[in-house]
Amino acid sequence: MLNQYETVFIITPILSEVQMKEAVEKVRKIITDNGGEIVYHLDWGLKKLAYPIANKSTGFYNHFEFRAPGELIAKLETEYKRDERILRFLTFRMDKYSIEYSEKRRSNANKEVKKEE
């Protein structure tokens, strides 16, 4: 059975754009290669951290929403810990209410984009 998960991770700001995209692509590949399916990806960009992490005050935030078997989460978090480019991460299983809220949020964002065009 596939559960739906949400993960957010912060990438160190000292990387070039190519290295940052490599780190994001590595996470995407881990998810898809282990039986997961990406539902939504959003690059939040460079943001100020609430407190310094490893002497850094900013970081690149990335958000993935995906469906995957539960065993994948341990593999994903192990890779997060091994990757020096990732400062922090958080992964959690979404319940039916958070899935519903996320779908509404995405549809509202799509409506706003269409209005701007």
C-alpha cells in the first residue's frame, strides 16, 4: 500500500545552481527508483533561516509531495543524512485531511496563475 508523504529539505546556500539542481534531482531519483510517485514539487527558493545552521543564515528550501511504500522513508532519510549539501529535512505521512487541504491549495494556486495570464 502506498502512503502519501510530504518532505521539505534545506540545501546549503554556498552551492552553485548546477550543484543545487543535482541535489534536488538526487532526491527525486531516490523516490522514483524505490517505487515512489511524485505528486507535486515546489522550489521555495532562498530563504532566511530562523536560526543559524552550520554557520549559515540562509538556505534553499525544496518541498516534495509523493506517494510511496513506507520502507522508502528510511532510505530517503539515510540519504539526507549522508548528503553534506542538505542542512535539515522533515518528512511526514499525510492523513486524509492534509491530503485534501494540499489538493485545495494546489488548485487555488493554479487558479491564481491562470488569472494573472
